[in-house]
Amino acid sequence: MFDTLTDKLDGTFKKLRSRGKLHPKQVDNALADMRTALLEADVAVEVADAFLGRVRGRALSEEVMKSLTPAQQVVKIVRDELQETLGGEYQKFVLPSGRIAVVMMAGVQGSGKTTACAKLALRLKKDGRRPLLVAADLERPAAVQQLSTLGDEVGVPVVSEGRDPVKVAKNALKEAERRGNDVVIVDTAGRLHVDAEMMQQARRIRDVVKPDHVLMACDAMTGQDAVVQARAF
């Protein structure tokens, strides 16, 4: 998907660079090609239109249109706006200190939550924190064992005391205090955002552990439904 989008955008950029002076009509034609490429790559219509609207506003400015290299300026504007749309400046993942910080991992089945928990624990450990992994996924067979194995590999303890996910999470906070851990990472069961019962379970876990961050693991190929999932979670 990304390769196809890159190829189509590169093709549009080549057309722009092949021209000397640019006219508004040529810019609009290029933006129309970009819109088609974005929509074919499953970018949401409102996101594509907002992005291209910002590009058009800057690209048709008098400063750009009268410059010696207008095509290069337009390409730079597209890249700048694309970077901003994808997240802008780097945002550091910050956890509070002086108390036990809690991270809750959520998402649909098979999205990589358990592995992500272990990777996050390893990163925090390298940063000098003392993480504790919590296996609160009691739905998937061997989920607890998988997290235990990953915990052994990264050198982070794993707990899972109780037969109810909410109690497992609650007991983990007490265990973290007893052990002296300063970060608790709760791995929860995979669930569809339309599964009312499982979503209620997630809310109960959230209410008990009061997480500083709720992270959602998502397959990169999910497409526009990822936005729906994120809003639900």
C-alpha cells in the first residue's frame, strides 16, 4: 500500500518538476491526482481533503507562484504537511515518577498486544524503571504463558493472580507496591469494539487500575476502521 502511494505521489511530483512556471490550474490537477492516490490507499476522505486544503492554501500563495522554482516549493509543502498530518513533532512517552505508573494495553485479537507489552517493559527497564507485567488476558489459551515467556526473555517479572481479569489487575497493583515496582503494564484480552460485554470488562479494568496511559495495539493494514476502533477503546 505504501509503495503504491509513494509511486503515485512521485509520479505527480515529476509532472510538477517538468514544468517551469506553475499556474493554479496545474496545481489543482496535481492535487486531484494526489487525492485519488490517497483515497486508493484507504486514507479517510476528511483527512485527505483537510490535508490537500492546507497544501493548496500554501501552494497558491503569491510567494510560491512567483518563485524561480515553484514546483520544488510545492513538493516541499506537500512533504511538510504530510509530516504534520502523520504526527508532527516527536512526542516523548512520559510516565509519572514518585508513584506507581500504570499502562493498560488494549486492542482487537491478534494485534500484537502481548508482544508490545514485553517490548515496552524492556524499553522502560533500559530507562531505569522497574516494570511489572500483568497477564490479565484470561480469554486466549496460553496468553498468560506467552507473557510469562516474554517476561523471562526481557528480564521483567510477570504476575497473574486471580480468575477474573479485574481482580488480576487489582492484585497486581498491590504486588507492585510490595515488590517495589514503579510501572505496571496490564495486558488485556483482545476484543472487538462492537463486543459490548468485553468492552465493559475493559472499562472495569480501567476503573480499577486508573491507567496513566491506555495504549491500543493495531494492525497497520487495518485501514480506516482503526479510527473507529481507537475511538471505541
